Amino acid sequence: QKEVEQDPGPLSVPEGAIVSLNCTYSNSAFQYFMWYRQYSRKGPELLMYTYSSGNKEDGRFTAQVDKSSKYISLFIRDSQPSDSATYLCAMSSNTGNQFYFGTGTSLTVIP
Amino acid sequence: EAGVTQFPSHSVIEKGQTVTLRCDPISGHDNLYWYRRVMGKEIKFLLHFVKESKQDESGMPNNRFLAERTGGTYSTLKVQPAELEDSGVYFCASSPHLGQGSYEQYFGPGTRLTVT
């Protein structure tokens, strides 16, 4: 079983839509939850990180963590064509600094 | 501020040859990580340096891979001899310090390695 599961998509939405991206995980030791955005042929770019459970908002982006369900989400409001990219979730425990990544979800926002 | 840089951006080598990848972290970042993404799979951890010391090398696949970080600045990852299954994108990331801040890892653009 993989440490982190993420639906690869692809996901295609019209401009202005609300996008929901999700990951599930199996390791209850994970405490840090990150979302990265990756454009084609570029490195992953850190969008948000959250410690433990709860919500975090940054502009059009909201990250949610539900540790009881081992489920994390990233919501993108008022999606824009420039949001078209692959979105990666990553997680880490308190005792280790290595990240465990999902495979990424490919998102296309259609103008 | 310059981000994490990696060189080369792309390398094509034959099976059995040697390749050395280089990573320059963000200035002042003590923590440096190497990751690899094999086609169709998730990004996987290889190892973690704190300054010049290897903190965790549990992800290194075998002894054909050698990572160094002399002087605690840039790092190199050497693959010798390269095998077909070593093909993938090698990412480097850096982070300013251990503890809570270390969970902000900043990634370079990656080196795409193709072994033929």
C-alpha cells in the first residue's frame, strides 16, 4: 500500500469553477501536510503547508486536513487558466524531514 | 533571492556510464534534500543533508548512488555505473533549518536523466 494516494485525474474545469483536490494517507504519524503546484518541465512550487488538523486559507486557496479520516483537500476558488498545472500533495512526520508525495493531479482550467 | 538551481537540466547517457548531478541550494539553507521521480510514479525521497553531514540516506536505492555536500554548500549526486532503471527526474530541495521551518522545502527545476 502506498503511503499517500492521490487521484491523477486529469481534471478539466471551466474558468471560475471551484476545484477540489484530495489525498488520502495511511501513516498516522504524518503531522505536516503540503500542497505543491508544478508546471510542465518545472520543479514543484510550494503553495501551502498545514500542521496537524484544520483549515488554512491563502487568497483563492484553502487547505483542509482531517486527521481522523486521514484525508486532506485543496480548494481553489474562482479558478483561472493560469492555475492549470499538476498539483502534488506531500506529507511528513514530526520525527523525519523526508516528504512523502502523492502522484499528482493534472488540472486544466478552460477559458 | 535566487532559488534552488540544478545542473544539467537534461542528461542522456548510456548504460554503464557515470553521471554527476549538481544542486545549488538557496543561500543559507542548511538542509538539502535529493528526490527522484520515475515516470508514472510519485516523487520519492533519496537523502537529506544537514550542512555537510548526511542526516538520512534511507531512500538511496543502492551503492551505485553517491551523494556529497562538501563544505555544506552545493551538493552532487553521482550515479556509477548507470542502469536503465535510473532514468527519471532528480529533484533537489532546500530548507532553512530543522524543526517547523524545515517543512517548507523549496525545489529546484530538476535534472531529467535518461539512460539508454
